[in-house]
Amino acid sequence: MPLLVWPRLSAMMFLFYFSFGSWAIVLSTYLMSAPIKGGLNFSTAEVGWVYSTFAFGGMLAPMLVGLLADRLFRAERVLGTSSLACAGLLAVAGWWCDSNFANVDREYRAAAARETVDGRPVLDLLPELGPPPRAAGRGDPRWGPVRGALDRVNDDAVVRAASAAAFRPLFGVMLAYCFFLQIGLTLLTVITLRTLPDAGRRFSRTRMFGTVGWIVTGNTVGIFLAPISPQPLYLGAAAALATGIYSFTLPATHPKATGRTVAEALGLPALKLFRDRSFGVFIGVGFLATVMNQFYGVYAHRYFTDMGVPRPEMVMTLGQVCEVAVMFMIPVLNPKKRLKWLMAAGLVGWVVRGFAMTFGSMPAAIAFGVPMHGWSYAFYFVVAATYLDREAPPHLRASAQAIVSFVANGFGNWVGNVLAGDVVDAFRTGTVIDWQPVWAVPLVGASVALVAFVLLFQPPPERPAEKSAAP
């Protein structure tokens, strides 16, 4: 048995999620921000399409993983190669953003020079006005006409064309990046389950170090980098390079003698599980929860930035801290006996977050809304592994997991990006967003998911082997 398997796999998780988390939280704020703040002035729809590349990768990559890692190559080498590709593509994405900023900034300032308030160019007034008021009728009375002028600048045809020219190649680069990223995400689990002794018991503690990596990268970006800049992309590229090199040192994970067919990769053999109403409820609720979660995943950083929260990328790591705590709690709470109610607790967390973000004060949104992000993911999707183990017979478990992955990382993620972008656009005027009705949508969606789950979901009874193994 290879030496130090658990710490080596934990380091793999840490590096991979450190790279992933470096850009995932802050990129939307950077892309949507005006050039005078360092951003590229993307539209909400353009930002939604950039984040949808993660979903498209989640739909495409699983089919190729089965061919590569199950039939042709050692899994750790595929992980290393895909991570090196991620490093190169993130570096290209950062370079492209850097290269296009000057053009976007020039066109934005040219349009702004044509807008005047009280006979003065609108940008000349900004240093005098201080931060914008958070409610209408407050602050300097000049903010009203200044905002109107900035909205016209933001919607100027030449300004929009400059941002669109930066968007299109960036979308292609991020699509290629997320394809390789999703291959890596799948292989993290494959390598861990095949090489970790007692993987069923120790997997969650190994995966936890990925969450720790996400926490560390959020604080690194907040303390040492400029979040509204390409710097997080370059940090992600450097971390992906380290992940790629390190992956070739991992324990050898040889391909199986036979790999999955395309039908198995898509999870088609598990479709027979839909005969059980509870499995359909589980998938449907998971889909709805994933859709609603994209509101927070894509736009929470921009929301906290607009509300004046200092270093929001650091504040948002409270969600991952809570996730780590819940992962420690889950074995103690005995999910085999309390399966339904632990998963329901995850759905309750999304409802609590919705209330905090929609109706709560900013301290309440931080104290309750942010931690519930990790709470809900761990209780619903991590505990769901216990449900799938009980619901699906051994020969269908991989296919059942493929369905869940498609819903969580693929189709549901894409639908959530599109819906969230449309909703934010509906309540956005120029660069100003009315956030309360935006957060009301995921609140309603999470509430519907919770009620449907509690009323309709009934897990299968424990098998005799499970009862005898339970503490």
C-alpha cells in the first residue's frame, strides 16, 4: 500500500479547490463592474453565459472521463493533464481580460465625457459625492442625475460593443477550461475511492480539505489581491499548475479492465429508479435547489460589494467554514437513521438564507445567509450519498450518481444561471440592482422544494446489513 495515502489525497483536494475557488466567487463582480472600478462592464446576460460554462462542462465531461480513466489511462495522469490544461486556459483568460480592459475603459470614458451634470463631466463629480446611497432620497441630491448619466453611459452602443468583443473569446476560453475542470472534479472522487483505505468512512474527511482550500483561497484573494481585476484568474492558473504537477506523484490508479459505456456514463441504466416516487422527488428537489442556489453562487459577491461589505470574498468563506463543521457532525448524527430529516435540514437552510437575504439586515444576511450556503450543501447533497447507497442496487449506483451529477453540475446549474441572470436583469438599471426582489425568487423556490420534499419523499427502509452496522 502506498505510504501516506490519506494526507496525499487531502493535499490533492486542497490544491484543486484552492484553484477553483480563486475565481469562482469574485469573477462575476469583476466582469459586471464599470471600468472606472476596474471591471469590464459585462451585461448580466454575458456574466450568466460565462458562469454557464461550468454547467456545459458538467454535461460533456462525464462521457469522456469513463473512456479515459476506465479504459485507457491511469486516473492520476488524466487528472494531472487536465489540471495543466486548466492552468494554461486560466492564464489565457487573465491575459485576455487584461488586454481588453484598455479598450473597454477608453470607450466608457469617451461616452462618459459626453454626459454632464450641472455643467460638469459626470466622472469629475464622482470623487465629490462619496459612496452612493443605498436607498433613494438619501445622500447627495446630485446622485440621482449622476446615476441617470452613468446608466446612459453603461447602455451606450459603442460601450456595449467593446464589452461584447471582450466577452465572446472569454466565453470560449472558459468553456474549454470548465470542460477540463469537470474532468478533474470527477477524477478527484475516482482516485480517492479507488486508493483510500476504508474509503466509505474516510471519504468525507478527505473531501473536507477541498473546502479548506476554498476558504484559504477566499482569504488569499481578499488580503493580498485586487478582487476586481484579473489577478484571481492568475492565482487560479498558478494553483492549477501546482495541482497538475502534484497529480503525477499520486498513487497509481490504473484503468479498469472494462470501462463504462456511453449509456452508463449518462446514467441511463438508473432510469428504472424513477419507478420509485421518492427517487423522482429527490432528483426534482435537487434540480430546483441547484437552480435556486445559482442566485447566491453567481451574484452574492456583487450583492455584498454593493452593500458596502468590506472584503466580501473573505466574508463568504463563512459558508465553507460551516460546511466543514457540518461534515464533522454528519457521522455523529447517524444519517442512516435520520436520512430524511437531515436532508430536510439542508433545505431549511436554503429557506433561512432566502429570508436573511430578502428581509434581514446586512448583519443578519452575513450571520445567517452566508453560513447556510455550506450547511445546506453538506446536509442535502452529502447525506444524499447515504440515500443513493440505500436506494440503488450496487450495479446501478454509479449510474444513479451520474444522474445526480448531471442535475447538480450540469443542466440545473445552467438553468439556474439563465434564470438568475434574467431576474437580476429585470431589477437592474444600468449598474444599479434592486436586490430585495432578486433574493425573493430563490426564497420562494427553496420553500417550494422544502414542502415538496417533506410531503412526498420517503426513503427506503434500512437493509439488514445497514442495521447491524449502525452504531
